[in-house]
Amino acid sequence: MSQSVAPLERSLSRVDRVHPSARVRHFDQLSESAQEYVIAWASDDAVPNVLPEDLRADDVVVFTDYLHVA
Amino acid sequence: MTESYVIIGDGIAGSSAAETLREEAPDADITVITDEGEALYNRILIKEFAKGKLPEAPISIHDESWYDERDVELRLNTHVKNLDPDAHTLETHEEEVIDYDKLLVATGGTPTQLPVDNSDAEGIHHFWTFQDARRIKESAESGEKAVIVGAGLLGIDLAAISGAQDIEAKYLMRGDAWWRYALSVEGAEIMHNAMRDIGVEPVFGSGVDHFETDDDGHVTAAVDPNGDRFECDWAGVAIGLNFNTEILQGTSVKQDGGVVVDQHMQSSVDDIYAAGDLTRFYDTILGEYGQNGSWGSAKEQGTIAAKNMVDPESAEFRWVSSYSITHFDFPFLSFGHPTIGDDEVEKKYSDTEYRRLALKDGKIVGGVLIGDLAPQSAYKRLMKEERVVGDQKEVLMQKKFDPDDLAPTQEQ
């Protein structure tokens, strides 16, 4: 499966509402690489351009905010 | 002859086992039995539903078609009342006898009730199932005051639900700090302040002596051992789990504060395995038996058990668990076994940033990170490698921790 390529500034964004059809996962359910990705994004650190394999477009990740994967 | 695998429990441990069994044994008969009325749902996210932030639909993980597609027989609302390990059979509440070649017990637990008067009153909630979350949400949306009991990882979820639902809540704790077995008072104070910020007031040296009720049997107040009275429209209690091991009574499956299994998830009785919250497993990293109730650990245990049910002793459970709290402006994460060890090191970096590592024989066995979770992967790796680092505490506590800064391990 090919990996998505997501520029840093568009990879994740905070959202207030979640569509009922969204795939929603808590931070604890992510792979280690996806957790590192979220932590880096939340810390404004450099984020890899390649989205981790277990994150896909329109996913929502529950962290300290709800984060939508662009 | 076709192998027959039966799984009791459709939480993440049972479900991951079913998925793995189908991959490893394409022709086997696989049956999943659960006394719940719904298939696997996302237990981690039910707190978000109860907070009123997440709709119900995304909580569901598997619908019944998931089982059909994998040719797994799912039996909802089915209670197993008897198990005969010698005959390799179990009996359901409808007195149906089901044969198995290999059995996985993944029945989890049931919240412990407070041993005080009126603890079963209307409006007193425990928080474990989706149904619990629905009831808590209903109470939170109609009430104004709540009492929370249980100063641990589940209790703080109830506190966060109260905060999100604009409930004025008192969080009654017996000791002087939240999760005092894993955090110092200094570290816990960061969490206390976060609770206060959302309208939840920690009350220390407290607890519950009894609950008061109205004429309809609905809770109206909690009274603590000091005689202080806390009015409430509902109460949330999270003081622990009783493991659902009734079906093992009368069998010789060894239990010791949980179902004892080896690193292959094999119990003391042939062809019976266990996975998930209810296990007391041999932790190959610690070199002793341990317990863990995290989602990731349960999922991995289910997978490992399934592999060994198909091919005995082919896979070993070797896992550093973690559990995060994401209710506040800053994240919190615990990993491994932060409540054990013979040594520790901690550091507070700011009002919202703190770390503590638990060490045993110089090795990291667990820890807590508040604020900055970036070092978690490195700490977990050191733990898994069983590397002796207890003599390098300053390096471990560097704000930007880099494992390359650690002195090389000395050859013994």
C-alpha cells in the first residue's frame, strides 16, 4: 500500500465536531510511529512528510484536542 | 479434523484473538461468546461519548457483518455458566453444550462496588461498559452536582466527564494525592490543578463512609469518614475491577489475583488460555508476574494467545504497555509498571511538565510523563532492552532526553 504524503502544516488540524461516519481512535490505539507523529505535531516539532501507515485521510485522533487527518 | 476454538469475551482481547485465529487457522471453527448485547466497541472512547463530545456511531468497532465475513460465529447476550476442562465443553445459560479444542477466557472484569451503605442507590454509576457510559451521560446532562470516588486512572475519566458537562464535582480521595502510588505529591498537583480548572475540586483525606438517598432511593449525598457531607445528583465510583472468573470456579485453573498465565497466555490447565485485563501474566521484561489493563496490552495478549492456541509456544508476550490521559490542555502518559520498583527519579520542569521513572535493579520498569510525551519511545525501548541506567539519572531527566547521551552499557 502506498503511503500518503502530507505537508506538515496540513497533516493534522484541530476540530470541534466529529462526523458520525468518521474513523475515530484514541492516541493509545495508534502505532508507536503514529504516536510520535502526533506528539511532534502537538509540540510544533518537525513532522515527517510521510503520514504513518495507520493514519489515513479523514481519521480523527483523540489527543488533548480532536485532530483531523487531512 | 477441524479444530474448534471458542473465545469467551468480545472485548479487544477476545476480538483480536478471533481475528488472529482466522488468519492462522483458515479452516477452523471459531466461536465468540459474550454476555454483552453488542459486538466489540471502542472502550477507550466511551468516556468521550459520556463527555458529550463524540457521537455514538464511531464508538462501535465491529458490527455483526465483521464476524460473518470472517466466518466467526458471534453469540451475543450469552452467558457461560459451566466449564468442564476434562470434557472440553462449556454450557451456556440456555443449557446448550458447546465443545472446544482450545478455549480462550477473555471475560475482563466488573467494577468493584464500594462496601458502604446505599452504594447500589439509583444515580451511583460505575464506568466500564458502553451502557455505563450512556447512563452517566444521561445523569451528567440532567444534574448539577456530582461526587467522584477512586483516585486512579478510571476515576479521573469520571472527573473529566463532570468537567466537560459543566458539573460541579467533588473528587473524594482517601490519601493526599491523585494516583499516589505512581506520582509524588508534586507531580499529582499538576493533575489537581487541571481538575480545578474544569470545575472538579479534589478533596483529600476523604472517601465515602455512606451515601444518602431520597425516598425514591436516588443518591442525594456522599458522607465521608470525617462526617463531611457532599451533596450530589449523581456519583461516579471507580475503585477497581473484580475479574469475571466465575466460570473457572471448580476448575484447577490457577488464580492469584487474576488468571495466572505464562508468557504464551497458557493457563495452568491444558488447552485453556486467557488474555486481557483478568490475566496475571509472566512478564519476561520484569522477570516476574504482572498485570495490566491497557487496550494495547489486551490486544497484544489476544493476538499472542491465538497464535499459541494454533501452534503452542510459538509466540511470546513481551510488551511495554502505556496509557494516556488526554482530557486536559496537556497530555499525561504512564507506561510499564510505574507503581513498583526499588528506586525512582523525578523532575518537574514547569507547572504542566513533569516526569518520573520507576527503576528496579537499575532498570526502568515504568514511568509517568506529564506535558511532554516525546521521551516515551526512548524510555520504553530502554525498558524493553532491560538496560541498566539507574546510575545515570541526570541524563535520564534531561529535558530533551537522548538515549545516545547515556554511557555505553558495561559488559558484565
